[in-house]
Amino acid sequence: MAFVEVRGLSKSYPVAGRHLEILRGLDLDVERGEMVAVMGASGVGKSTLLHVLGGLDRPDAGRIVVGDHDVTSIAAADMVAFRNRHVGFVFQFHHLLPEFSALENAEMPLRIARQTSAQARPAAERLLKRVGLGDRLDHRPGMLSGGEQQRVAVARALVTQPALLLADEPTGALDEGTADQLHELLREMHHEFGLTAIIATHNPRLAERCDRILRLESGRLSPVGV
């Protein structure tokens, strides 16, 4: 059985008095330890797919299983805990809290999990040092470059040691050189942490570093080249 197993996933949104279908009976299998790229045109539903897979949104129909968890059957009251423990998110825009330091931002998921700062800080500090920000721990986001801010976001996503990483255009706001550095970092962290990763991207250079490339079109996924 695949680590991520999706069957018959459908999602639509009301637009101008009608329902706009985004995902249409989508199926997906991702093996444990695999890094999969999802490509497709803007507005085709890549973000919607990741949000539904990670429990940020609910599908209209279908089933999602991540490891031993049937995501589609998790009660709303328990979904925050599921995401916090099992899923790491990296978005195109880092969504760091501007009033907090890099260290405080990176430890935030552990604080949400009710760890004290003293408990959470060592893990966050280790990760920030690992992503090359050991000398930026006390810097607020406004004092960091775009690439550095995204590295903080990667550390924040991995601080709880999730099994699944979902990345939505993680290099979309970066220049080519900085994007390449982040590509390499994501690949390194994927191996070090034993992650299963699904990355939505327009960037063919990032997609080519993944184990498999899928294209999202007309609400369904298909292998690139088929």
C-alpha cells in the first residue's frame, strides 16, 4: 500500500452562481520516501490539491489516506493536531510572523503542540543551523533575504519531524540562483529526514530533481510524457 493513497478526489468552489470543478475524481499513489512533482498551468488546482491532501481544506468526495490516517474521516476538531504532527507545509510566500525572530518562527509548530519554548528551542535551533542560518537566529524576517526567509520556512515545516512534506511553489518568489540553492536543500532534507514529499511547481529544474513528475490537467493527474 502506498504511503499516500488518493481515490476519487473531487473538489469544486462556487463561482458566480455555479460550481467550478477543480479536482475531478483524481487518483494518486505516492510511495514512502518518494519525492513527486506536480506541474500544471496556473489556476489548474495544484494548490487546491495540496490543501486537500494536507487537511487545510475538505474534498467534496473521495478518500485520502496518509500512512495509517484516513484524512477524509478525521474530525474537524482533530485536524489541527493531525497536520501539526504529520504534515509539513512550505508555501510560495513564507508566511513568517514578522514580529518574531527566525528562531521563534521555526519553533512555532512545537509551541502549537504545547511544548514550552525551552523544550522547542533546541530542535528549532538545530534545524536553522542545518539550513545555514546559524548566525541569523535572532533576526526578524524583515532583516532576512527572500532565500533566507524561505529557509526559515523549511526549518519550520520540518521541526515536528513530519512524515509528509507538501510544498506549494516553494521557489516561485526566488531568483534562479537562490531557487537552485533551495532545490538542493529540499533534496538534502528529503533524504536526511526520510520524507515523503509532494511539490507543486512551475519550475522544470525543480521538477527534474524529483523522483517522478505528474501533470495536473482537467482535474486529474497523469505522468509527464504519457
